Amino acid sequence: MKCIIRYLRPFYSIMALGLSIKVLATLVELALPYILRHILDNVVPQASVEKIIFWGILMIVCAALAMIGSVTANRMASKVARNSARAIRHDLFSKTMHLTAHQTDRFTVPSLEARLTSDTYHVHNFIERIQRLGVRAPILLTGGLILTATLDWKLTLVMVAVMPFLAISVYLISKQGVPLYTKVQQSADSMVRVVREDAQGIRVIKALSKTEYEQRRFEKYNRGLSATERRAGIIMAASNPTMNLFLNLGLTAVIFVGALLISRDSGTKPGVIIAFMQYFTLLSNALLGITRLFVMYTKSAASANRIAEVLETEDDLPILPEKDYPFRREEGYLVFDHVHFSYNGTKDNLTDIHFSLPKGKTLGIIGATGSGKTTVIQLLMRFYDVGSGAIRIGGRDVRTIPAGELHSHFGIAMQNDFIYADTIRENIRFGRELSDEQIKRAAAMAQASDFIEAFPDGYEHMLSSKGTNVSGGQKQRLLISRALAGNPDILILDDSSSALDYKTDANLRAAIAEGMKNTTTIVVAQRISSIKHADLILVLDDGAIIGIGDHEHLMQHCDVYREISDSQMGGAFVE
């Protein structure tokens, strides 16, 4: 919870004011049974209607003041909780966006989603409730005991005798609650992951008639979550009955002892017994409120720890000093210098990747699934760091370039990139300061302008989430438009033309070559026709380069490349 406290510091003043109002309202509420005792034992025997009315009005005024004070303080508590939770979500989302690829893999996307939603909700709920009950309950408990002691110390001792049992019960139950609710959240993460996967692949699931299979898979995780919640619920559900048992035993003892004292004419009056019963009710509510706080604390503490785990994650891709990786003057603008890389630190996923590409030239990368094509791109953009070797852009090692500066070099379109629910214009602009002219120029180069302008509302046409209301080829051309719109230094097309026909693909390559002559282009593809005209082509297999050169060179010296060409086009190409 220490991480959460710093988000409350800006609200200390309003919290202090709200807590002060809450204290005063609670003290006024504590006075009500005392006034009632005075009316029953001192005013009523005088048979004075005026005095009874006066003290009755005073009780009404006190009750109204207590209500107004509590409502005001509760509204202030809600404001603090709302604003602090908003700040937590803001920072948590920002941190999530800045996590490295390795850190995102470790946390998993469903877990990060749960931390941004249910975990922040639990913390928000606790911040609000601790201001409402965290002040009122202890004051009612302490003040009630003090006032009852002034009324009758013997009956007060009866009440106090119950308190240790209540405290021990709360401690034992809450001690088991935190780890249990941590497991609940972990189980929820697993269920969210399944839901997320099924929502993304719903069309494939239906097409392959695997709805029942996915239903069973979801039910497995759903039962696991339910079982974990049941274990936590059994423990935490014992708190209220246990508290009620001790409170009712205490109340019975107070009535029993009070009746004995009255029967023995020990000076205890009926008004005192009634006041004690009211105070005991207040104390009971206070203790039940404390119990609820402990239940909420177990949830929020588990959630706060999960939030802090993300917020306190250190950047594992720090900017390294240029003295350790000095600038190099070399012919290549984009250089991979004997790069080795492994995702898990055991087996190399890339082995000795070495090439140099001059500025403004085109690099083609081809290979079987799992050969390491996308890994090359991820290392270039420094989503991961190389295990050994170096990657340089313009003579600078990528490890020495700040992330914002590094990524500003790139425009990238991936096969499974995302479209969000907004207009075509905004999907291409993507939050950048781009003019309409730049957007339309990019769409024209991407061969997208014809179908965009065919819509009645043109660039204002609304796209659905994930671009489900356009075809696969149209979606890819929109993604390529987005990549081209920023006029990047390095353009990366990662299998982003797989849904395009050969003619459109050829027109796209010709438009990029004509309109972006100074841009260094990297094309990752499964089709040789997409990389045939590249200045340098890498053929990858199992993370290693098995062929490098231009098309003519590879056709003569790389059997794998020649086999791919013959199998796709019979060795011929249609432009």
C-alpha cells in the first residue's frame, strides 16, 4: 500500500478537512444516546413538557447536524478516491505503454488489463471507505467506551470484555485474506486471457465448429476462479457471523448485568440501560464497519501490490552511454554487426546476423515461419536488446538512442496491426500533426485512395474496431497509409501486403520507390514478388542467414530461395 499513499499526498488538505467534519459529525452522533439517557432519567421525572420538547428538539438538531456532516464528509471522500484512482490509472496506463516487450511478456496482456480495471477499482473502493469508516468507526468505538464508562463502569467492563475476542477474530481472518485474494486475481487473469483470445478468434472458432471446445476450455478456467473465490469467500464470510456472535453475547451480558444491578437497587437507572443498548448498537456497527474495512483491505492490498509491481518495474532497456558504444563512420546506414539473440537466454533465436544497408536502399527478408524475420525487426526497433553484437543506425548504436528519438525514425505496418473505431482520416493520422495533404498523399501511394473516396463520406468514413467493416486488403492498405504518412526515415512493411493481389502489390512498390526515394525500406514477406526488386535480400532459416544478395545472385547461389521462387511463380514474375 506504500505505493498508493503517494497518490494521496496532493489531497492531504481536503482529506484533513473531510476527516475533521467527519470527526465532529461522529461526536455529535455519540451525544444522542447520552441526551436520551438524560431525558429518561432526569427530565421525564420532572413532568415538564417544555423541557421534554427542548431536549427533544436538541436531539433532532444533533441528528440533523450529524447527517449533514456525514454527507459532506462522504462527498469529499468520494472526490479524493475518484481523483486519486484516476491518477493511479493514468500512471499505470502510461507505465504499461512504456513497458519493454520482455516485461509485457512477463506480466501478460490480460494481467495488465486486470490491473488497470479490477485492481484499480478495489483500491478506489478502499480509499473511499477508509475515509468514511476509518474515522467514524474508531471514534464511535473509543468515544462510546468513554461515555459508557461515565454512565456505569461495571457495564462498561462487560462490553470491554468482548473486545479482545473481536480483535483476534479480525486479525486471524484478515491474515489469511490477502494471499487468498491475490490468488483470486491471478485466476481472474487466466480467465480474462481466455476471453480475450476467444473474442479475437471468434470467427475462426465458429468456422472450425470449435465453439463447444472453447466453451469447455473457458469453463475450466471459470471453475478454477470460482473455486479460488469460494475458498476466499469462506474465510472472509466468517467475519460477520463471528463478529455478530460476540456482539450479541456482549449485548446479552450487558442486559443481564444491567437487570441484576437494577433489581439490587445499586443506583443503575433504566435510562442508563437504554443508553447502554444504543451505545452497544453504535459500537456493534463500528466493529462491523472495521470488519468490512479489513475485508476490503485484503482485496485492495492484494490489488495495490499488483499495481505497485508494474509501477515500480525498472526499465530493463536503459539508454547506454555513447562512450561504451561510440559512433562509427561507415558506408551502411543500417548495420547489423554479428548479432546474436535469444528470447529465453538458452537457445539462440538469431545467430550471427550480419549485413549493411546504405541509406535509401531496400532490404527484403524472406524465410519460413519461425525463421526470425520479425525478430530482426524487433531488435532494430529495440523492443529487445541483442545478446551480442550491435545494431547501428547512421553509425549510432540503437542502445545509445533515446526511445522517442529512435522510434521517430520508423514508419511500420504489420500484417496483424490494429485499426481502432474512428474515421479513416484519424486512423491514418494516428494522433500525429499531419495535414490532409500528407494523409491523402500517403493513401495514394498505398493504393488506398480509390476505395476510400468511393465511400460516400470519404476519409470521414467510420471504421469499426479491428477494421471488421473493410476487407483484408483494404485494411492492409490503410495500415500502410499510416506508416507512409509520417514520411519516415526507415519504412518497415512486415508481411503487410499478404492480402494484396499481385498487381496492387506491384503498384504499391512502384509508388513507394518513386515517392520515397530517400527512405530506407525493409520488406518482410512470404512472396518473392514483394522483395524481388530489393537491393539486398536476406534468406533466413532457423535464425541464421542462409542466403544474402540481390535477386539474381540468390537465384544462382541459394537453393532455398530458388525453390521458393519456382514453387510460387515457376521462376517467372508477373508485374
